Amino acid sequence: MTDTTFIPDYLKPALERLAAAREAHLEQARRMEDTLTAITRAEEQKAALEQDNGSDTRTWRAAFRAGGAMLTDELKAAISSEWPAGSWRRNATT
């Protein structure tokens, strides 16, 4: 008795397609995992930077949105006291 499994010729193309689809799926899953890892790392870095700077950008962003997306003098003062000049412009879209 042999240990080799006989696969009929008519199934070989389907098994080849299955193997190719499996490889493509595993590659996509790996890329997804890499993306999720990068997102998690970025969120951790953002939280660490906010903690180091002692600022919470959510506060002034909420005030900005609540004020009808108008940049008032009061809000400008709050932002400039938290961040160096001009740096809030780069980060305001995140």
C-alpha cells in the first residue's frame, strides 16, 4: 500500500487555482496585519507626543467644530499656547 494520494487529472487545474488563491489571500492578510500594526504604532506615538507636550488636541478641535468651524481669536490663542508657531497648521487636518 502506498502513502501517495491519487488526484484525478480533472481536479488538478482547480487545485492549482485554489493554491494560487490561497497564496494571494495570505499575502493580503499579511499586508492587512502590517497596516494594522502601523496604525497601532502611529496611535501610540500620537498619544505619547500629546502626553509629552501636555496638550490634548481634541479640546481645541471640539471647540473649533462647535464654533461652526470658525477660527476665533480665543481659539487662535489657545492653539498658539499649546504648539509652536505654525505647527498647528500642519496638524489641523489630522
